[in-house]
Amino acid sequence: MSGNKMQYKKMPLEELVVLSQQNDFKALEELIKREQKNVFAAFSYLCKKQENVADLTQEALLRVAKNIQNLKNPKLFKSWLNQIITNLFYDELRKAQKKADTVSLDEETEDSPPIKLQLLDKKCKPPEKCISSELEKIIKNAILSLPEQFRVAIILREFQGLSYEEIAEATHSSVGTVKSRIARARGKLQEDLKAYI
């Protein structure tokens, strides 16, 4: 098998996962490349503190690379990846809560600009996408204002395309709970976005 880059680009995701599990570094590289935008987007919709997004993305991709061997069924890669994302997000929340208990108000630097986000603007999408970036911002803010369980559920469903069962597994809740969270999140978003859409 030649180390030809093109063949990796054309490979279905599942095949890349299988090869990555067999220590094929090029396959793993392609897998990470393919998923990084997705992971970044998920965190940017999940995290109120946008400056944490790049670090969390990096950490999630690192965990994928380190633990890909442990994934028993390559078909379940997407679920597994989203479980990593969800776990990291909840860890981050717990850390933030601990910090909030100990940090005095003078130390809060909410006004510092989120430097990391600049990385993304350079790769501005085609013009029609840029026009909608205002709307994207409005939608993102609406999503960020949801309680976190709703936020996680709607992002895993709408952005990551997971089934209700997969979301239930990733969030350790029942399918019924997931469905009701998604319904309530959608209702709340429709309410918030009525003026714009």
C-alpha cells in the first residue's frame, strides 16, 4: 500500500478508524483533520467562555488519537467522539464551578478578548456564508443561553447528527429525557429567534 495521501482523503470514515486502530499514522492524521472542524464547532456552541474552545478541541482530538485503540466498534466512532466532547465539556463546567467558589470578583477578566477565535476568521467561508455570519452569531448566542443539558442535547442532535439513543448514552440519560430536552430546546430557540428568522 503506497503512502499516497489521496487514497486517505477518499476513504470512508469507518475505514480510517479501522486503519487508525492498526497504528496507521496517516489514517489517524486524516481522521483528526476530518473531525477537527466538527469538534471545534461543537465546543464553540457549548462553551460560554469562547477562549476555552481551542484548548478543548485540542484535548478532544488528543484523546481520540490516544484512545482510538479502545473503541470496540468502528461504526460507533461518532458516538464515541461525542462522548469525549461531552465529558470534556462537563469537566470544564465542574472546574469553572469550583473556580467560581474560590475566585474573588476582582480576578474575573470577562472583558479580555477571546484571542483564539481570530484563528478561525482567516478561513472565512464563501461570501454567502459570511453574510449569514451575523445570523450565525445570533443563533449561537441563543444556543449558549440554553441550560447546559438542553445545549448538549440539541448540539449532539442538530450539529453532530446523533440518534436519540446515542445522545442518551453520551449524556447518561434516558431516551425520553433526551427527547423532551430537545423539544424544549427547540421551543426556546424558536421563541428567541422569532424576530430574526
